[in-house]
Amino acid sequence: MAFFRSVSALSKLRSRVGQQTGLSNSVRWLQTQTSHNTDLKSELQELIPEYQERVKKLKKDYGKVELGNTTVDMVIGGMRGMTALLWLGSAVDPEEGIRFRGMSIPECQKALPTAIPGGEPLPEGILWLLLTGKIPSKEQVDSLSQELRSRATVPGFAYKAIDALPVSAHPMTQFATGVMALQVESEFQKAHQSGIHKTKYWEPTYEDCMNLIARVPAVAAYVYRRIYKDGKIIPMDDSLDYGANYSHMLGFDDPQMLEFMRLYITIHSDHEGGNVSSHTAHLVASPLSDPYLAFAAALNGLAGPLHGLANQEVLRWIRAVVAHFGTPHINEEQLKDYILKTLNSGQVVPGFGHGVLRKTDPRYTCQREFALKHLPDDPLFLLVSKLKDIVPPILTQLGKVKNPWPNVDAHSGVLLNYYGLTEENYFTVLFGVSRSFGVGPQLIWDRALGMPLERPKSVTLERLEELCAKAGSS
Ligand code: CMX
């Protein structure tokens, strides 16, 4: 009872703080939580005992509280709607979309520090927020930028591992191989072999996750330059923030592209825990596989066309439409015919639909706003805009699509293409770099909270039929 009393006192306090400032409750609450600690690890260290207490209390006093029943639909339907994971960083509401530690994308755009006045959030800010639940100051974000730069040196053997693959290998294969090679330097694996006490697991996990996050842009940029730019590598620029540096190492220094990259990483960082890549990382890390092993596995899930690879598939599909009609200026009837042709050939329309969302993805909306501001007349953007109106009614008519609205992947490709990053096979690598920002913080918390090995129960087909027959006859 005391627990519920304290929760209710907490929400009253949140609401009171909110009324005083005129901001939404979640942001107001987080603003009261800011601190002056510029060292992220020390900040985290202070928070861990409180979170451990909260989880301990749930386990001890409320372990048998039901969160919903498991149905046959869930077992044979990809576990849709089954609440089965603890994920601290973010939550997806079907109608409203993502909230990062309670903050919507527009709230993050307003509250997180930027590189230029009125600009897009710096990815370092979302990392701080996801890990601590607090809105960082510019000073804290700058200090984190510096920390990431100081960890960014990639060992030569990681590049050699990539070089062992043919240049024609898919960029995601090359990227995941590079990440696997980084594992050789895992602090967690070393510490575990030396017999570290389990209460300390989070510390080498923190080191691994921060090193991983710091190093993936260089690995990812290497893959890009190796495949598409004759292997001419561009070194990191010590004066740049994380997002700008990644763009710079890829070879894109247009200030607008740097802003888009900052926004891209921020919005692709996390999407609660049940999506394939995030869930994979959490699952693979649960038997104490280190963060590199977990994140490489996550990337392999992200590389599926129904998940992150849709990024690539959307631009490929749009290009095929343009090639088919010989122009990006296509009328509604022609577009409808092409969409039906795609559906009739047994394929999905990439960039539409979602496992959880039931409205337009706010990650789509914020990219659309960026495009409206910076490239309103781009022919491919205009085509994407038409598709957002034409595709949903057609998918709805199929009668089976639960969410006909555009998702995050419907938009990113045309923006990247506009700024010169035209090689769509590479797009999922950008998604992968961003996803390290969501996966890393959760893996650190998994170890800090002593999360156990994940091991759900499965059922055979015969047993399922037996249980259904029993339920049917009663
Ligand atoms: N085009 C055509 N058919 C679609 C569709 C689309 N965009 N979205 C869903 N459907 C179909 C499904 O294939 C399924 O058909 P069957 O019953 O014949 O197998 C039916 O509608 C029901 O699916 P659903 O319950 O609405 O959707 P799911 O939760 O099963 O799948 C998703 C979600 C995203 C895989 C699906 O909407 C899809 O394939 N979309 C296109 C690919 C895409 O954009 N993926 C990116 C998602 C975001 C991300 O993870 O990056």
C-alpha cells in the first residue's frame, strides 16, 4: 500500500510542478530532476541504489500482480500485445507514439541542448536522458561529447575484419562484422573472467557500452567509404559533436546535413524494448553475453526488411516507381495502380504499418517537418508526401492491415538522398549507429538491476491444440 501511496504522491507532485511552469507534466518533472554533475558515470552511480530499491520492492510486494493474460493469438502472433519486458528508456503508445523517458519528440526538440540556436537536439542529449531520466544541460552534453571522442579510437583489427569481406557484401554485414571485432576489447568479458562480483557488473558494462557507442560511427563510416568512395577514409574531427562527426567521416559537411544527422540519431535511438533489435540485444545480453555480442545480434535483427532494412527498401521502391513512370511527377491514379501492383505481387508497401503504432509515426512527422522547412520542393519529398495520402486508404481496404499509416522508414531515405547520401543499401547502418544509443543504456540498467537470464516458456502445437480443445468444450 505504501508503494501506491508514494506513487500517487509522486504524480501529485509532478502535476503541481507542471502547473507552475506551463510545460507538459513529463518535461516539467524531468526539469526538476536536472543536476550539475558533468560526469555521466557518476550521475548514474548516484541513481542506481534508488532504482534497485524500486525494483526490489516490486519483486517483493507485487510479484503476483497480473499485467494481462497470454492468449493463443499472442503465442502464434509474434507476441503482439504481450507485456513481457522492463525497458526504462522509452515507451510507445499506439496512438501517440514514442516518448523518451516520458518526453515526446517535439518536447525533446524543445528541451535538449542543440549545436546551433533553435537547431535539432544533439544526440549526446538523448543518450544522457535515456540513461539517467534527466534533461542534461549544454555543459553536460559537451562533457559527454568529449568523453565519447576520447573513447572513439577503433582498433586496427576491426577494420581488417571488415576488409576480409568482399566489398560487395551488404553494408549491414560489414558493419555487424566490425562490431563483432570490437568485442575483442570487451571490458565486461575480461572482468567476468577475472571473477568480478555481480553487484559490480554494471561498471564494465558501462565501459563497453560507452566505448561501443563512441566507436560505431568510425566503423560505420569506414564501411561507407570502403564500399562507395574507393576506401578513402576521412578521420574524425575533434572539434565536432557526435552526429556532426559521423556525417563528416561519411563525407558530408553541409550544415543542414549535420543537423539532419543529429535529428536522425536522436529519433532512431530507442523505440521501447519489444522491437526486434532492442529485444534481441536485451535477450542476448541476459546470459551475460557482453554488450558487443548483444549489439551485433541486434544489428542482425535490424537488417531484416520488415524492421530497419525498410529504410533501404522505401527508397528502392520509390526509385522503382520513378523509373517505371520515367518521372517523379506521378498522378494519383498512376500511383494507386503501382501500389496495387506491389500488393498483388505479394509484397508489402515498405514504410507503412507497425507492430504497435496505430497512427502516423511521430518520427515520420518530425522528418516531414524538417523536409518542409529545408527541402519543400524536392521532387522525391513531394512524392513521399503524396504517398502518405494515397497508401493508407488502399491498405485499409485490404481489411487486414492494422496500421495503414507511414512509419519512420517512409521518410528518412528521401532526406538522406537530398543531401547526397544516395546509396540506399547503406541506410540501415545509420539506423544501427543510432540504435546503440537506446540499447546501450538499457544493457547498463539490466546489469545494474540484476536482470536475470531471459527464458520464456514455449508450447508444442499438440499441447496448444489440446489446451484449446479443453477451453472450447468447457
Ligand atoms: N503493406 C502490405 N501489407 C501489409 C503492410 C504493408 N505496409 N503492413 C501490414 N501488412 C499486412 C501484413 O503483411 C499481414 O498480412 P498477412 O496476414 O497476409 O501476413 C497483415 O497486413 C497484418 O499485419 P499487421 O498486424 O497490420 O502488421 P504486423 O504487426 O504483423 O507487421 C510490419 C508490422 C511493420 C512488419 C508491417 O506493417 C510491414 O510489413 N510493413 C512494411 C515494412 C516496414 O515498413 N517495416 C518497418 C517498420 C518500422 C521499423 O521497424 O523500422
